[in-house]
Amino acid sequence: MSAYRRTPLELAHAAIDELAEDDDERTPGPFLASLPAGDRQDLARDVNDLVVKFVADWPPVLAGWSPRVESPVKVAFGAIHLQAQFDLALGVPLGDEARTFIVDFKSGWPNIDHRQEACFYGLMETLRSRVPPYRVATYYLDSGEYTYDDVDEQLLVATFEWLVEGVRRIILAKSDEPVTYEPSAACRWCPGRNDCDDGQQWLSAFGRHAAVSNYGAA
């Protein structure tokens, strides 16, 4: 590190300040800019906690590992556009040799959907570079838990089938065909959850934040 090295808390405040300057409604900028000073301090404290845990649990990331942070990947199949953003990708393919490792960082509880999300990142990297990563992983900063899958043909095929089914459901939901909705963990992020009796019942039974509807609820 250079002589300009800053503490995790200083980095947290600097990152929040920088993001808050972006007035694009599609970004967290307007939300961060509107936060009261006390809430902003709490957010910086939480970010500091995550950064300290990362530094404590992970070795220094070397430049020779070709790190990519928040790396966007986009793939198009005609009118269907896919995109992903890796929290951290290390390494690049050597010819046809898989040498990339992708990690998705989470701050909450482990969820089976997180593992599928990491596999999707592996598929996206494969479609983009024509060489799969050798491993995809999810790391939980609060608990220190780590799950991973070594990427092989079977995993890629299964993930592609999962993707096709997801696209099919999106197309169906946007069509005039009747659609049956079932309550699930996705109710936490559904914009219609406050007016859905089934969704509220599920959230009351299984969701920790059933009554929270503001920006950033989980």
C-alpha cells in the first residue's frame, strides 16, 4: 500500500460520500444523499465492519492475480439481454485452461439462491470468454462461511437450463396469459407485497422484515 493508506472507516465514509454525489435515480446516490447524519454514520459503521472482516479473512489480493472488482458482464441472444456483475474475479484464462475464480460476497444468512446466483456468474463468464471459471463461490462476511462449486459441464448445463426456465417465466409474466403466483422469499422484494394477502402471510411467518417497505429493505 502507498503512504496514502486509509483506515477502513475512512474508506467507508469516502465511498458513501462519492456515491452520494451521483444524482442518477437508478443509483443509490439520491438515497444516500437524503440520509440523516445519524443514519449515514450507522451505514459507515456497518461498511467498516464488512471491510475489516474481509481484510481479516482474506489474504492480500495481489496484482498478479488480475483482480476484477464489480466486473460487469453482458451477453445478448437476439432480443434477450443478460447481464451480471461479479463482486470479485481473480485470474484470467490461459488459452483454453480455466484459471478464473469468481466470488460473490454476502452480508446476510446463507440461502440456496445465493449458490445458484454464483453458478449463473460462472455461466456468464463462460459465455463471455468461451472459457469457464474453474470455481465459483459465495462468501458470507458476517459468519465467515464459504460455499463453492467447481465448474464443469454438468454444472453449466444445469445452470443454462435454470436460466432458460427463468427467461420463459419472465416472458410469460409479461404476456396476457394467466399467471399463478406463489409466495416465497422473493416476496421481500416484490413491489406489490403490501397489497398481497398471500405474500404478507408468508412474510409474517418466514420474513424478518415483513412490515418494512422503504428503500433497501431485505
